[in-house]
Amino acid sequence: MTMMNRMLSRWLPAYAFLYIVFLYLPVVFLPIFSVNTTASPKFPLTGLTLKWYRDLPNTPALIDAAWNSLMVGVSAALLATLLGICAARAITRYRFPGRRAINGLIMAPLVLPEIILAVSMLLVMLQLGLSLSLITVVFGHVLICIPYSLSVLTSGFEGFDRSLEEASADLGESAFGTFRRVTLPMVAPAIISSLLVSFTISLDEFIIAFFLTGTEPTLPIYIWGQLRFASKLPGVLALGTVLLVGSFLLLTIAEVLRRRAARRTQNTGGAHA
Amino acid sequence: MPDLPLPERPLSDRTMIEISHVSRSYGAFKALDDASLTIREGEFFSLLGPSGCGKTTLLRMIAGFDNPTTGTIAIDGQPMEGIPANRRPTNMVFQSYAIFPHLNVEQNVAYGLKRLKLGATEERRRVEEALAQVSLTGLGKRGANELSGGQRQRVALARALVMRPKVLLLDEPLSALDKKLREQMQVELRRLQQAVGITFILVTHDQYEALAMSDRIAVMFGGRITQVASPKEIYQRPVNRQVADFLGGMNFVKAEIVEENGASIVVDTLGFGRVRTDKPPAFTRNGGSATLGIRPERLRVLWDDATSKFEVAGRVVERHYFGEITHLIVEIPGLEKPLSVTETNDFGADDIPVGSAVRLAYDPDALVALAD
């Protein structure tokens, strides 16, 4: 037993290190090759340059795709968060039959194979007679964003002490005043966090967008199209790096806000009780 | 809070709260059943009872968070029907304290004042005054999450007091505190109430809390008000077994009614013989039997040759040591249940061997007749 423990304690850190390397090495290659002077992604690097980045804004197709993605992302984030707020409030505030089941059903798209989801949505959209456009992409993205939105919002709303709203009323504040001075400030971080997470997910999403979009590509679809031309690869790498950094920043902000929201609402004991 | 001894504030005769025939049903469940109460101005009034007895329901109806199914509540002569919580002259200290976590201490206390538009100087002065009343001067800038349990309780108190309500409602305000702090806060709360002279209504399930702080107590069971009286009367003259049992320890002895008239009652018991005692106001005879009650601390061990006009003899079967007191369980021939006796330790009650014979003295006035 102790031998086993000793072996484990020696090899576990090594395993953890390899694991991290395997997970993040490909991601590190992206920015490295995006500053290489030659177009082919090979070591050794031939020289450093930022010209691929400088070229990005001069590609009209890319600007269009970015604009499409922005529109889709903002709409999907707003819709998913709005629906998420309703669901999270219902689930955290009220006890009703089927509460767990409903929660499970809303979270399900998280584990369903995305390609199946995309194909089924395509079928539904066509059956409904909707022509494929960015709007259908928004619908698809709302579906996959809601689980994330719901879990962020639930953790922000959970433990929201109802007596806070009562205390506000007790101190003379009107219903609207209570919402403005107590409810909103307390849940705002969670809502912003949900918006950011949903936006990021929509921005990076490929499969559903690929199936549901018509003629207007979103950024991931644009990137996929560019990959067929070897000469365009450095531009794709540069764009990929920008997206990567952007997503990372947004998700970090979202997580910080989510934790702040959870801390605000879950304050039963006091820090130094 | 001022530390000077304060004279007991004489109670006014003015009615502050009039609760008449208030019931509250949730579906088939009756949380409150025909409750009537009159609470006077400046009174420290407690609603005491086990959980689910309806005390919190009643408090929340006074605050305006809930409405009676039938019956009326008036505060300072004004009927409260249709008046929402934010327009009632009451303020509440919540069980969870409900401190706004995104605001600091000062902002919490000033929360209700903001709507009154007093002007910055006056608002500051009122906040400082309230913080001083609860001994939190200097902590105004503290964040809500940097407070201890006791401090949170004081902030909740200051936030309510600063509004200068006609009635301050306290929903189990001390239940989250540890024993020592709780006892300290009982004294402080009572002192504060005497200083500000506001009517306090306290909801609690802790009988000692109610006894220590209140001018009067309403004891509640199962949605009904069972007894309303001063702490001393509630403790010494409970109207029935339920109240007697809830308010600390009580020995119950079976008794046969020999004679009953307007004010007194005569009963025969096996342990205490024939006893004449005051008849409690709510005494309703149920056949020929009744129950006699005596508090454990009203039975005293007779040492050596000491005698008493009223004594019972028995044998110690258990002894439990509690530091300042010892708890003896004494078997009395003829009594079906042994008596609990609480004795202070200054004469050596903690050394009485289990199995030894003891004689117990009692005051016949300490025996109360309870309806079965």
C-alpha cells in the first residue's frame, strides 16, 4: 500500500504535466505560427512578422463573416440569457413538480452530439418552411447556449435570500425600487456573465452554424473555407489567435463575475463570524 | 447603548396594536386560528411557542408580508387592511438579518432613509445615531461580508431603528448567535427598548429569551394563543400542562378533586397529601381528576435535622451535575413518576449519594392546579 502510494506520488505530477502539455500544446502552436514569415507551418521559424495580422482588416470576406458572427453572437446571447433568467428564477425560487426533470431537459443539449442536434434542427427548420439564414443560426445557438446560461444564472440566483426583497419593502421601498436597488445589483454580475459565456460559445460554434446558415458565413465557417488554400493558412492562424485570446478574455471576465454574483447572494454566515 | 442603569419605563395604557379575531389558512391548514391580542405602546411583547405554532405568521401579518384570511389588525388606531408592507409604520429585524450584501454598513442603515429625502447632513446624523445605539460607531464603512454574526444582528437592528417605527418586529433575532452572545444581546435588547421606548414584538421559541426580555408574553400552540401574561405569571401560573411543560421543567402529579369553588380548588394527591391552591382562570374541570404541577427548583433538599411544615420523603435514584446546580431524580412512594429536583450546589447537593434517602421541602403556593 505504502509502496503504491510512493509510486503514485512520484508519477502523478509527471502524468499531470504530460496531460497539460497534450491539452495546450496545439493551442500554443497557433500564435507561434501566426507570426512566422513563411506560409507553411513548420519549424524552424524563418522570421517574425505581424503582417498576417495587418492583412486581416483588409479582407472584406473576413470582415463580413466577423460582422455576421457578431450579430449572431449578440442575438443568441441576449435570447439565451433572457430565457435563462426565466428558467433560473423558476428553478431557484419555486418548488414545483417536475422541477428536476425540466432542469435536466434544459441542460441536455450540453451532452447531445452536436451533429445530431444540427441535423435535427435543420430538418425542423425546413419542415417549418424557414429559409436558412443567420436567424436560423441564432435559433440553433440559443439552444446550445441556454445550458451554459442556465448554469451560470442558477449559481448566481441560488441562495438569493428572499427576505432581502422583503427587507427592502419593509424599509419603505416600492416594488420597482426594490428591483432597482436590491434585486438587479445582486444578480447583474450573473446576467453579464451569462451574456459573455453565451456570446463566446456562439462566436466559436461551427457545426450548427454550418448546417443552419444560408449563404452568409460566420467566422468559423469562413475559417473552414479558407483552410482549402495553403497560402491563406497564416491569415487563418492569425485570426484564430485573435479569436482564442478574445474568447479567453471574455470567459475569464464571465467567471470572475459569476463568482462575485455567487458570493453576493450566498452570504448567510458572514466572513468572520 | 448607554450603560447607565435605566429605570423601568412605566407602561402606557395606550393601545398600539389591536389584533382581533385574526385567522390565516393555507388551503386546509390553519396557521393561525382566531387570535386576538392587544399590545400597548412601549411594550416589549413576545410571541412564544414551538415551531409551527403560528407566531411568525402573526408577525408577518403585522409587518404586511401576509394578510389575514379573516379578522383585522390595527396599528396605532389605523386599520391595516390593504396597506402594503412599505407603507406600514413597522420595521422588522429578520431572522436571517437580510443585510444587503452589496452595500456597506452605512448604506444598509441609510437604505430606508434615502426615500425620505432628509438631506445629506440629517441623513448622516440619523445613521450615526442609529449606529451608536447599537454600539457600531466607526464600522460604517465595513462591507456586509466583513461582519460577524453579532455585528450583522446589530446592523439589522440599526437599519430598522433608524426609521423610527411605531413598532419594531423581531423574528427570532438571536437564534443564530452562540449562547454567550445571545445572553448578552438579550440584556442589550431590553436596555435598548427601554431607552427608545418603541413597542417591540419579539417572536421566539426560546422560553428563557421571552422570560428575560418581555413585559408580557403570548404563548401559542397550534395556531392558537393559549395564555397572555407577564413572564412571572406565565412561569408560575401556567394555564395548562402544555404551557407549563413548554416553559421549563415541571413535575406533574396526579390529583383527585375534592372541592372546587370560585377562586380555589382542593385536591388529594398521593405524594403531597391534601392541597388547597388557587384555581387558574382557564381551569376547566374534566371529570374528577386534575394535575398538580411543581417546578423542580421549588423543591428543596432538607439537610440533617431540618424540618419543614410541608415535606415529602423519598430516595435519590439519579444525580446529574451541571456545575452551578445539580439535578436529582427522587422517587417518592405512591407517586407513579419520580420528581425532578434542581438544587444549587452550595450545600453539597452534588455529593448526595444515589440511593440515599432524602426529604424535600416545598411551598404549597408553588403547587399549581392544571386542567387535564
